[in-house]
Amino acid sequence: MEYKPPTTGKPVRLSEEEIAAINQAAKTVFGDSVSVLLFGSRADLTQKGGDIDLLLQLPEPEKSAFTLDNKISFLVRVKKGIGDQKIDVVYDDVTKTNPTFLEMIREKAVLLNAVK
């Protein structure tokens, strides 16, 4: 399957404060090179409700940071910033996530680091 880069700067169903809190938590836990992508119903303005589905990407040499402890730390920081909401986190790493599922996510994901 051909890789498609995520959509950037597209409006999403998150507030600026929520996006800022998510990006800050990701950078704190995973470093400055992390990319945060939103997928699922919150990436689609025609949908309603839904949890926050996030895909985290790191360059290959840094993927060792994709641990359970870091996922928990990230979620705790996000929830402190935006309140208790249902948040799903997926690592963009074929050793941890089904490659077909990753491809499906990437097709419609929105890069939150670029959303203003």
C-alpha cells in the first residue's frame, strides 16, 4: 500500500486548548520529533460525539519510546490538561499495531501539530 501523508491544518472537532494540551503532553513524554495525528470521528466535522483517537509517530530510531509506561504518562498528562475523556492512543509502529489498521488510520488522519 502506498503511504499518504496526513492532512494538515484541517479543522477538527477539538478546541484549540485541547489540541495544545495534547501536543504539549506528547512533546513532554516523547520529545520534539513526535507527530500527533487525530483520526476517527473527531477528525470528521460531520460526525457527533466520539472519543479522541490519536496516532503517535516518531522517527525509526526513537520508536523505543513507544512503551506502555510512556503511553500511560501521556494519557495522564492529556487528561490533566483537558479533563477526563475517553482517549485511545495508537503507536505508528508495525511491531505494536496491525499494519493494515495503521494504513487505514493514516488515510484519514489529521496532523494536530499543524492545526491552528
